[in-house]
Amino acid sequence: MTASAPNLPAPAWVAFMPPVFVLLWSTGFVGAKFGLPYAEPFTFLAMRLAIAGTVMTAIALYTRAPWPRRFSEVRDAVIVGVLLHGIYLGGVFLAISLGSGAGITAVITGLQPLLTATFAISFLKEPLSGRQILGLLIGLVGLVLVVWTGQDAGPWGGIIACFASLLGITVATLYQKRFGASRDLRTDSAIQMMAAFVLFAPLSLIFETGDVQWSTPFILTLAWLAIPMSIGTFNLLNLMIRWGAVARVTSVFYLVPPTVAIESWLLFGETLSLRQVAGMALAALGVALVARRKKA
């Protein structure tokens, strides 16, 4: 689980990672919808990350994974953890707790490829062509269509939380690609999760009651989000970032909103308006133009 050499070809099994990732990642939004009636968002996340961080630490110790020896390595892992497990997850859970639908939350945070392409210009030294700039503009139009009104998109507080979440995962992805390739994935993930737990634990004590309605649905949801999601899916994302270009990796996030929409329709009866579906399609077209490689 250590980083691969950047010039080596990706193994064949990497081709199967994106569809598995999309299916698993989409369940995170549904899981938040299931679990939040039983616990407040920061309390839920503190418990989730305490479990995931403890399990990941145990795995790292059992497999004798190398721990960072330099302060800069620990610092970078903490930064990614706060951005990815902290701001991203915190924004998603807060938005859903405020009344935003799982589908809309997935749509807004799924616009990550658009924002990633913009930031990559300066952060990863990837200049944009005229076609890519056009793609950014088309994607922006799609974004406006998705969140134009506050009624069917959820309260504005939830939309703001979604955008904070979007910013968190975008910066985390770019930062991990640039600074995280040399660190062991096992110990790196353990530090990330513990850093996010340190963020949520005091927030839950200060702003929430800490009450939890223990029940079978809550325990099953917490277990799913802590183990397959926090450990499995987030490590899968890190692996894809290490093996592939950021633009190609993040483009799979555009498959998440339709998947969540189907799951939310089946489980919660949520729907998306035609305007929002059109906006999602335009945003996907924009990213396709941005991420498309010029033929040699």
C-alpha cells in the first residue's frame, strides 16, 4: 500500500476501481441520510472517525507499516485529513442535517472535477486550452441551474455547507497528489482520520448535545460508514489519485450524483427537477471538455 513509482504503468486491476469507487462513494450520502436522525452531525462524525482511525491504526501496527519520521510528512497528512475527512464530510453531514437532500448534496459536491481543473492551473502547473475554458463556462451554467432556487435544492445553509465540502475535497485531492505520493497509505490514512477526529470531538462537545439514539439501523449505518466507507473508499480514492492524473480521477465524481439520485429515489422518494437534471448534464459536459486529452 505504499506509493507507486510515477513512471510505472498502473496494474490491470486499477481499471476496475472507478465503478467500485462510484458505487461505494454514493452510499456515503445515503448513509448520512439514514444515520442523522439518530445523532447530530459532528457527534456522528466524531464516532465514525474514532472507529475508523482506531481500526486503521491497528492495521498499520499489525502490518508494521512505516510511520512518518519528518514533521512535514505528519503535517501534510494532518492537512489532508482535516480537508478530506473534516471539511468534506462535515459539510455533507451538516447540509443533510439542515434539510438538503442526499441527491442535491451529491450533485453540488460532485462538481469537484470542475473546481479541480481550475485549481490545477496554478497548483499542478496544468494550463487550460480554449476548449477547456469553454468547458469551465458550460459547467458553471450547469452549476447555476442546479442551485438557482433554495426550495427544491434545500435551505441556503445546506447549500453553503455543500460548497464548503466541495472546496475541502478539491483542495485535499490536489494536495494529496502533489505531496502525498511518497507516504505509506496505511499510516497516512490513520493520521488523516485521527486528525479529523480531533477536529470533530470538540465541535460536538461545544455545539451539540451529544445525545445518541442507539438502535440497530444506527449501529449498522455507523459500522458501514466507519469501515467500508472511511477505510475502504477513502483509501481507494487515494490509490486512484496515486495511479492516475487528477483530472481523470476526479471525473468519476460525475457518476456519483446519478447513482445517489437512483438510491435516494428508491429509499427516500427524493426527486430531481428537470432543470437540475439539465444542469447536471451541462456540468458533466463541461468536465468532459476540460478532462478530454488532445490526441497525439
